[in-house]
Amino acid sequence: MSKIAIKGSIQRLFRRLGWEVQRAEHANTEQQILKKLLKLTMADVVLDVGANVGQFGDLLLGVGFKGTLVSFEAIADVHERLLQHAKGRSSSWLVAPCAALGSKRGEVEINISANSVSSSVLPMRQAHLESAPQSRYIGKQVVKIERLDELAISYIGSAAKLLIKVDTQGYELEVLTGAAGLWPRTVALQLELSLVPLYDHAPTFLEMIAFMSSMGFDLFGFAPGFRDSQSGRMLQVDGFFVRADPGSAAS
């Protein structure tokens, strides 16, 4: 039997078992896309907005990132857990002061979810709650809100090449508006994009794509994200973007 036939037989066997097998470098996963994006753009500073307890930071270090990682988290007890976790992982993993990020400075009330990762400034829609009952809101907290371009500036040099990751449950456009001063240094972004409205007043998938295009970034790829636990419908994806004209970023 030829190698091609053997490969086909193995793939069919795994599919019957409910698995899809492919070469790791071609996998449509957050890890593989991020790894390729970092290599392509040579980003040396990553701003992790909506860091929670450090899940993205762990992933970033896991794909071999050697630069500076700065994480941002708004909820006080989650921020403390993030701070302790980052200290134990890498000296290049920094945690900014506890604050939400948006288009202007001030204070804002954030809704705290039972699972913490679904916490948001915005009201949650029923579609989200039905798909993930563990995401229900269980409290509120008033927090400081800052602009990313003001809060992050002390962590980055003038020649930094930034990758900005934003996962803020529908508040992504507000965060990006407050990052305007960082655009000249930004070479790539990773953003949570909703295919179905999950939070009130959140931008649509198409609005986010249009905004990124208007800022000079091309879509690089998607990675699957949040699914409806009952139907299996994809509700959110991670979108990866690269600067359309790499030479226009600071170097």
C-alpha cells in the first residue's frame, strides 16, 4: 500500500472517531496563526488587553515569543491573580495597573460574570446566556477607565513593533479608539469578533472588519472561538490583522 493510501486510511479512521488530523503548521488554531503572525511581522511587544488570569500570555510564551508582554485587566481580584501568575512565568511579562480601557479616561461600571472571562462593560444578550449559562452576571464593579495609548506608553520604546490583542467582550472598538496614539507602531492585531450579537451596543463583525480596513490593516486569518453549546453554531472568532503597508509602521 502506498504512503498516500495509508495516510487516507488513517484519516478516515480518525474521522469515524470524531477527530480531524492535519499537520500542526497548517492547523487553523490560535496558536499556529499567532506563531505565523509573529514571525511575519517581527512584533517585539505584545499588549494583552482583557488578560483575565493570563491565558493568552501562557499561549504567547508557548509559541516561543521572546519579547515584552504587557497585560491589562480591569477586575481587581482577577488582576491580582494575573499579577501573581505573570511574576512566576517570565521577567518580560509585565502587568499594568488595574484599569479598564476605552476611548476616554474616567470611571465605568463593569458587569462581573460567574466565569469571569465573560465580564463586560456592556449588557449581555440572551443569546449569550443561553449558549453559556455559566457566563451570567453575578455582580457589578466600578473601575477606572484609561486610554491604551496613555497607559501603555511607559512600557514601550519609540522603535517598538506592537501586536495588540483585545478581548473585551464587545468593547473592542472603544479600546481601539483609545489606542490611536499607538497606530504608527502597530504591525498586527488579534481581536475577538462576534458573528452573532452577544452584547448590547457591541459592533458587528462587519463593522469591525471595516474599521480595521480604514485603519490600514488587512485580514490575515480567523481562529474558531466561542460556540453555542447546544447547536454548535460559531458565535465568536478571533480575527488576526496585519498592516497593509508594513513600511508605514515605526521601525
